Amino acid sequence: MELFSKIVGWLWGLPLIIMMTVTGLYFTIGSGFFQFSKFGHIMKKTFGSIMGKEKDEGGEGLLSSFEAISVAIGGSVGVANIGGVATAVAVGGPGAIFWMWLSALLGMILKMTEVSLAVYYRNKDENGIPFGGPTFYMEKGLGEERGIKIWPVLAVIFGAGIFSTFFLTLQNYTVSEAIGNTFGISLITVSVVYVICTYLIISGGIPSLGKAAAKIVPFMCLFYIIGGLIIIFKNITVLPQALGMIIKGAFTGTAAVGGFAGMGAMQALKLGMARAVYSNEAGWGTSPMIHATAKVEHPVKQGLWGAFEVFIDTIVVCTITALVVIMTGQWSTGLDGATLALTAFEVGLGRFGRIVVAFSIFLLGLSTTTGWYAYYEVVLRHLFKNRPDIKDNILKVYRWVYPIPGMLLVIMAVTSGLPGAAVWLFGDFTSAIPTFANVITIMILSPTFFKLVKDYKARYLGIGKVDPHFAVFYEDGKKKASK
């Protein structure tokens, strides 16, 4: 574990932090600070659509924009928002949250970029159903459009990184830890029940995921947010002190207090950014794979949902977890992971608070596990796109095997006594590898994204003139060029 910790520390060292920050600033400036200057427009077209104030025009696709964002938020708003954030504060101190916020603000435009590109470069299968994602825009954007012959190398690195999470998955473990510790049930028993629930949801494939997520995700987010806000308002006098600890700790580190050993500013920065990426998945290239199936008439329209996804995930849900952990004073007790979050909510709301978090973690974990099922399926569909007979058989086997590794990790953790912080090292490892490949790719494809943003502003915001010859989808552009 010591060697593995050093490897993760290197992966999440200055190179990746600088790359994520520079890339985020590049797209922020290049898009005209879109996530800030057009924040109201983003909320109107996303949250306003959820509330029924904005009509979702739609287009060709497998899922509605709301179903797609529900699966995507379900995939990103998961156990990392509770157990992961709690661990970041317990290990890196309150200052880690500041860097998590900064990463999220830049992550909004990164997620908007990768989602827009995924929709723009998406491809239809033999049944006319659109699928897309990083491997698709690597092949089309890098290979076909720009003639970069080494695109398969990036695709393999990305795919290998994504599929490493197939074996090193944290959702089942965190759910089992939360439910088992709350109700005194064996973690392995909870894990088996969790696997059964997963099978029930994924049995119908991606369409059934969309319908299930559209019902579960809004409820689970609201349930958790209300519980957290009650604790924050009960301790409102402590809020200024908590915010001060977050700001100060980000730049000076945090001294030893209680069971907290003390940590420097660099560790806070690394943990904050690592947890933000693992939580909201901006730059990771995961949720664009489900966004690409959305019924939408312009890539940037779905990109707005990507920005909204990061905002809800990190700025709202993760912040609530962090403030509850800090304001209840539990962050320095020496606890970490889901146990720390459960204890903080129990201190704030009594036994009921612990039950709220345990139930929330179950739903959050389940939505993440089932959401990630869709991501793996998209990668497999691309890998076997020219062999539909093999593809169908692979997908059938995959559907039955998918939930098993998570249960095996629980069994390993129980029998070997791995602490929560050690298990979360696996999460940091699996998020770093595909992020490298994906961020490099979207940087190369940035001119395409900026053209899409320019076209979107002209068509829907009245900024500039619409180019009648501009194709808003890559395949449409190819058809026009061949005529």
C-alpha cells in the first residue's frame, strides 16, 4: 500500500494538476468565460427545463436530455460526494475544499467541452442509435479529420483506464460500509443485496437506465441536500469559522488538531483536485458517453447539461458534505470515508441523520454503479462496432459479470481489514489514467469546440451571424463534403 500510495501521489502530482488547471483556463478564456458570463443561460436551459419552464426541443437520440443528465449525474453524484469528500477533509484538512471548488469551476467548461465534442462526433450503430464518447472523437477528430495516426494509442490508454475501474470500483464498498455500520449488518450481506439491485436496474440496458435514473436521481439529491442544509442552518453561527478554515487551510495548510495529524497546503491542493475530478468526472471523459445518446439538436445544448452536472455535483452536493463534516467538528476525529460522513450527520441530526446518509449513500452508489454500466457498454460498442454478432454476445456476458468485481472488493476489504482511505487510493489511481488521455485529446480538438460555441451563440443567443454552411454534427459535415 505504501508503494501504491507513492504511485498515486505521482499521478496526482504537479503535472496533472497543472494540466487540468491550464486546460480549464484555456477553455474558459477561449469560450469567453462561458461558464461565468452565461451562467444564467446555463441554469435556464437545464434547471429551467427540469422545472418545466423551458421546452426540450429534442432531436435524434436514444434518451431525452433529462434522462441522459439523470444517468450522468447518477454516475457522478455518488459515493465520492460523501465518502470521498469526507476523506479529503480528514486527510488534507478543510483547505482541500477550496481547491475542490476551483477545480469544479474550471471543470464546468471542461465537462461542457467533452460533452459537446462527444455529441458532435457521435456515430450511429447498425440500428440507427447514436453512441459517442472520447474513443469516438479520438477516432474521428484526431484520426479522420486531422490525420493523427497515433489516435489508437490514446484510445487504448483511455479505455484501459476506464476498464480498470471495472475491477477497482468503490461504490459497492462504500454502500456496504455505510449500511453495514449503521444497521449492524455484515458488509458482505449488504454487498450481495446491492448486486441484486444492480442486476434489476441494468437488465433492460441503457434505455431502462435512463428511465430509472430519471426517477431516482432527483429524489436522492434532494433528500441528501435537505438533510445537510438542516445541519448547516442549525449550526449557522459556525459557518463563518468553517469558511475561514477552508480559505486559510488552502494556502497555509492545517495544523495538527484532535485526531488530525496536520497537513500542508500542497497536500490539500492535491486531495481537493483529485476528489473533485473523481466526484464530478470533469476531464475524465466518462459522462460524455451517456450524453452522446441524448436527443438533442445542437452539441452545445447538451454541453450545457455537462456544465450543470459539475455545478450540482461539486458546488452543491460536495460542499454540503464538507460543511457538515467541518461544522460538526468531526473532521479532526481521525475517522474517514463514509464512516466520517455518517458520524457527522448523526451528530447534527441524531440517529435519523445517520439513517439519512446511509439511505442516500445506497441510492447514490446504486445510481453510480448503474450509470457506469452505460459507459463500459459504449466503449465495448465502439471496440466491436464492425462485428455486431460478437458485440451482442460480449454485451450479454458483460451484463451478467458487471456487478461482481465490486462485491469481490468488499470481500477483500473485510477479510484483509483495509481502511477506507486506502480503498480510496484505488479511486484516485483509476481516475488519473483516462484523464491524461482525454484532456490531451480535447485540447487538440479545441478549435472544433470553439466553432460549436460560436455557432451556438449565433443560433440561440443572437450573438454574431449564423453560418448557413456550418454543420452542427460531424457526420452531416462529411455528407455535405461528399456531395
